[in-house]
Amino acid sequence: MENSTGKVILWTRQHEKSLEELRINGSIKITRKHLEEKFEEITDYIVYLYKWFVNAAEKIVPKPEEVDFPIWCSISEENMLRPTVDQIVYKLEVEKSKIVYFDGMKWDYVLNHHYIPKDEKDGEEYAKDLESKGFDNSFSFIDEKKAHFYPAEKKKVMDSWYRIFEIEDWNIFRVQANIWEIRPEMVKDILYYE
């Protein structure tokens, strides 16, 4: 995936309005407004999780001060999100040192407020531990209404989320990439809906 110049090709789907943002501002940066337009009524839920991601990811690749949220990217053309009527796909060439890779399947655990086990044995032990404490699941520990009752359990679940950056199975269907911004020099092609 990395070329001889130490750069990697990534694909990201963004709203067609991002072209104007790139032209006027000289970069595309994801803001809360972008998330509100995309996620509508679940924006607060997504922002909460994205803020966690930002805090974790900026320890891997420092975040520019003026950036709020990351830009989600695919690592393969085969598995990228396709252009739609109002969404375009940027083909980007990005310095490897500017990319945060993570396991997208593990990210689903975060989205659902679940514990990410280290392995199958850890998952079984965690399930037994929950059962012995009388809990049905792990996602109730993160819910803001109940979280304060179970601070140790909440911490255990959220600490496990860092495992999204541990990639055991490097394949195009699991691995995703994040970057902090898109600059004009990174854009190698733009794919439009046909």
C-alpha cells in the first residue's frame, strides 16, 4: 500500500460541497456542522464517540489545533464507499506518518458501547464476570443516565476501546484509516456519481 515515496493511497467520500471548502479554505476539515448534516438526530451520540476517538488518535498522530474531528478513509478502492448523487470520492496520496489506522470491526464495538476483548478467552472471561455481577451486557455502563453508578465497569469498557488500534488481521475489509485534514496537494483524483 505504501509507495516508494512513503505515501499511501486512500479514498474518502465527502459531500460535494467539500470541493468549495477545499478551494476557499485550502483544506477540508471535519466540524460539528459536518457531523450534524450527516448524522442528524444522532449527532450528539456520534460526537461523544468521535471525541473519544480524537483523544485516542491524537496520541498516535498529533492533531492540528484547528481540527475538530477526523476524516474517515478506506484503504482500498475495492472496499471504498462509492460516489452518490451528492457525495464525491477523493483519491488521496497521504504521507504514512499522517495516517491513523484502526480496525473497523472493533470500532463497531465502540459504536455499540461494548467491551473489546483481547482475544476469545478474554471475551469469555469478561462475559462470565458480567454474569457473576448480574449484568446483562456492557453497553449500559456507558449510557450517561446510568454510567455514574458503575465507574469501574465504565472505565474497563472504555479502556478496552484502545484495542481498535491493535490490528491483528490486516485486510481491506477490516482496516480503515483516519487523517486530520485534506489539502489540495493530497488530491490525486475525484470520482463522481455516474
